[in-house]
Amino acid sequence: MSSRRDFMGMALGGFTALGGIAALYAMKRSWDPLPSVAAAGFTTVDLSVAKENVLNVQKWRGKPIFILKKTSDMQADDRDVVVGRARYHVSIGLCTHLGCIPAYLPAEKLFRCACHGGEFDTSGRETFGPPPSPLVIPPFKIDGNKIVLGEEGPEYLKMKEAGLTA
Amino acid sequence: MAHFDENAKPFSNRWLDDRLAINTVKKVLSTEYWIPKNINFLWAMGMVLAATFGLLVVSGIFLLMYYKPDINMAFDSVNYTIMTEVGYGWLWRHIHGVAASLVFLIIYIHMLTGIYYSSYKRGREMIWLSGMLLFIAFSAEAFSGYMLPWGQMSYWAGMVITNLFEAGSLELTGLVEWIRGDYVPGDAFLLRFFTLHVLLIPLVIMGLIVFHFATLRIPHVNNQDGEDIDFDEAARLYKEGNKKESKVIPFNPVFLSKDVFVLGIYFILFFYLVFYHFDFAMDPVNFDPADGLKTPPHIYPEWYFLWSYEILRPFPKDPGLIAFGIAQIAFFLLPWIDRSPNVAPAHKRGLFFWWFWILVLDMIALTVLGKLPPEGIYNTLGTISAIIFLLLGPALILITKLEKKL
Ligand code: HEM
Ligand code: FES
């Protein structure tokens, strides 16, 4: 008698648990980014118009992208994007601490984040405050004088392999 | 069929009692729910909280009738439609904003009262834990509500707080994007926080309030002297008519009338703020529409989150997150890190008295520093205050171990 009741209990419990797990999965999936959002396209930027030491901010997947044409006295860095003879710093303009947008101060030649005082140099490397890592370099592909954000070109893959992108 | 009186008039007391046992329910929940006499106005804060929650619900319902949860319409639906077109729309918005701010002030007073009088231990642990769950639920409610006007502070607070779930070096970017439903806060983000704010979290809060009340019923509220009252004996005296000798009064109507008096005073202050000083609850930066390409020069949360925000800020990323995590759960542990057997007001508990006031002052210091820009001397003071907060935990274990039994 009791074993029959146990069996009923376990069968009911088992099916209920299964249904519960399925429901949780559906809930999880409902919160995933929509396909249209996930496929959010590619942004192409013409670099030839950039001016030295002037920060150009573009939007890619809703995030700000920093493009800074370096002056000759700025330290060259393996993280630079080189097009012809010009060097550019290209990064996602969100502080690696908690995601505020750092401001570029052309006179001091550095990025400063207002939220908690973090600072980055013109190669996007953290130099002061809570940010734990350099500004992140987005996937990019060089196409003549243009840069395509969101596509992984050979220059990007090389940086990525060397662990320089984050 | 159970026993019941055929001749009772429909809906008369007798008729209802036969069907719903209303007389028993009334006794258990109100006329014979005993409250000690030796308590002060601080014991009315629970009811003040319940009433403020009521105001939040009513004002929220009216805001909901014109609010549009869409990133292109949200800002105008609040700042234009509700504030200028809807008749008395401004009233609901100001009540909602002022209540959201004051509810935290009262929660902090209520919690500190509990700490001062040792009302969190020796049989009252569940009251404390259910209260802490309410605190978490209210924090989530306040945060999700802050997203809705979709101003600059909404957007950037949403960005910074959801980024916390990256958990520092664990780099859980996928989790953050899952929470947002997007790479950055957008439509999906606004709608899901809207759903949480107007439906799910309020339901949870209502459930938790019922649970919090239930946890009070058996241990009863504490009192100013930490006295261990024999409620059965005191209730017997009261019911026999020896009201003077008895140490208790019934919740309804005797104690409730005192609660209502304190509520009256509170509402005068409350509506004074609603009509003349509502601006303290509205951040001017949030009157700029959200812009994902421009961070406001200073990002700070509403005042009631500043103390825990300031524990995050002075440290490098990972230690900062760990300190922040500890600050969020520290108060849950209170009944267990207090090792002393005494239930007594702090001024009778020796070093605990000092511990209590250092805690209060440190939380005030953290709150003030959290609002100041993170520069120079403020950074140093912030670090010191944050470290003091973290040390208060182990200090309490030590102090209460040494405490003599009263
Ligand atoms: C909006 C949320 C809350 C409501 C509506 C509420 C309501 C109440 C009420 C009506 C009482 C009885 C009267 C009194 O002693 O004030 C009470 C007692 C108590 N509450 Fe809350 N409360 C809330 C939040 C909290 C929080 C956040 C905590 C702390 C973690 C807390 C801890 C306590 C404790 C320890 C008592 C017992 C006091 C004693 O025994 O003297 N409550 N609450
Ligand atoms: S978000 Fe930039 S320093 Fe914290």
C-alpha cells in the first residue's frame, strides 16, 4: 500500500519537476536578447577624415566607440590600429570598471571616468583608479581607409591572439 | 454539516461567525494580540511603513494609467503627459517620489530601532529575516522604478548596476546582456523592469508584509527594557479588568489608536514635503532624456543606496565588489554574529552601545561621501569609512562575546 502511494508520489513529483524545469527554460529564453537585437549590424567608419588628438565617438550595437587619431608624440602601442602611416586608438568607450563613458581630455591627453575617477592613457590602458583592465577593443576589419566594426579582420584576430583586445 | 444557527440574520455577526469564525480571527489578530505598555513612538514605524506602502500603491496605480513603457515615449509620458496634462498627475508623481524616498528613511529608523533594542534575537530571528527580505524587495522596487522615466540617471544607473552582475574578473558579460535583453539598456530592458516594478515585486512585497506580521504574532514585539513579559499572565490580568497592573494592552483598539496618532503626525510632514519640497526626491539630472553616448559628469544613486555604493567605490574592482556583496548580506547575519544572551536596550549593553553609534555615524559618513565626487581627501575618507564598516562585523562578535549576562 505504502509503496504504491510512494510510487504515485514519485511519479507525480517527477513529472511536476520536469514541467517546472521546462517552464524555467522557457522563462530564461524569453529574457534572451531578440534575434533582431543579437544580429544588430555592422558599422563602417571613414578614418581619413579623423583629426589628431580629437576624439571621434561612433555608435555600434548601442555602445559608444572611441576613435582617436594619435599625434606623433603619443606613445605607439600594439593595441593601435594602423592604417597607412596613421595610428588610431579604437575602443569601446565604456569604462571597464562599471561601464560609464570616460571623457577625453585633449589637453592632458587622457581619458577620465567621472563615475569613480578611473583614468586611461591614449592607448586605452588603465593608469589610475578602479578600472581593472584597458578599454576593450571591438572586433574590427580594415577596409582601405575605412574600418568596419563588428567584423573580425586579420589585424583584430592578431591582437586577440596576443591577448591585447581586453 | 457543521453546527449553525438557522435563525441568524444573514450577514449578522452570528451568521458570519458560524461560517467564517470571524470572532476567533478578530481575537487572534487584533483584540487579543497583546502589545507591551513600555514601548515608545519608534514602535509605530512598522505601521508608518505599511501606510507609506499603501500610498505608493495608490499613487502608482494612477501613474500607470498614462505611463508608456517604451524608450521613445517613456520620458515624455512622465514629464509631459503626467506632469502637465493629466489632472492632478503631478500630485500622484510627487506622492510616489516622496513616498519612495521616505519609505527608506523609515525603514532605516525601523531597522536601527530593532538593533538598538536587540529585537532581532532570542525568538525574534524570523522577524528580522523577514524584515531584511522586505528591505531587499524594496531596494529592487526602488531601483526598477527609477528606470521608468528613462532620464539620464535612469539609463546610467541601469548601466552601472546591471554591470555589477559581470562579477568583476568573472566577466559574466553574457549574464549582463541576458538581464538587459540587449547589449545596452534598451526597450527590452525598460519593459522587463517595468513589469517587475508594477507587478512582480509589489506582489512579493505584499506577501512579505503578511509574512513579517505573521512572524511577530508568536514572539510579540519587544519592549524598551528588553523585559521578558509573560504574555499569558499579563493578558489574564487585563481581561480580568486589572488593566493598570497588566503589562500589556490589546493591539486593537488601544495600541492602534496610538499608531494612528503617530501616523497623523507623519502625514503632516509627508504632505508638507509632497506640496512644498517634492524636489528633494527628484534628481535634476533625470530631467534630461536618456542618452547612451553621454555619461552625466557624476553618477550617484538615490540617497538611500549611497552608503553601500560608497563601500564599492574606493576599492579596486574585485575587492570592491566583494566588500559590496558583504555589505548587502551583513545585516542578515546580525542575529548570529551577536553572541550575547542579553535582550536589552543598547545603553544597558556596555560596549554594544558604542558599537551601535559608530555604526550609525559610519553609515551617515558613507552616505555623505557617496554623494561627493571621488577625488582627493574624499577618497581617503571613503576608504576609511568603508573599512570601518567591514570591521564592525568582527568587532560585534568580539564585543558581544565579552558582554556580561545581565
Ligand atoms: C516596508 C517594510 C516593513 C513593514 C511594513 C514593517 C512592518 C512592521 C510592523 C507593523 C511591526 C510591528 C510594530 C513595530 O515594532 O514597529 C514591525 C516590527 C519589526 N520589524 Fe518591520 N516592517 C518592515 C520592514 C522591516 C525591515 C527592513 C526590518 C529589518 C531587517 C524589520 C524588522 C523588524 C523587527 C526586528 C521588528 C520587531 C520590533 C520589536 O520586536 O520591537 N522590518 N515591522
Ligand atoms: S565606471 Fe569608470 S571608474 Fe567606475
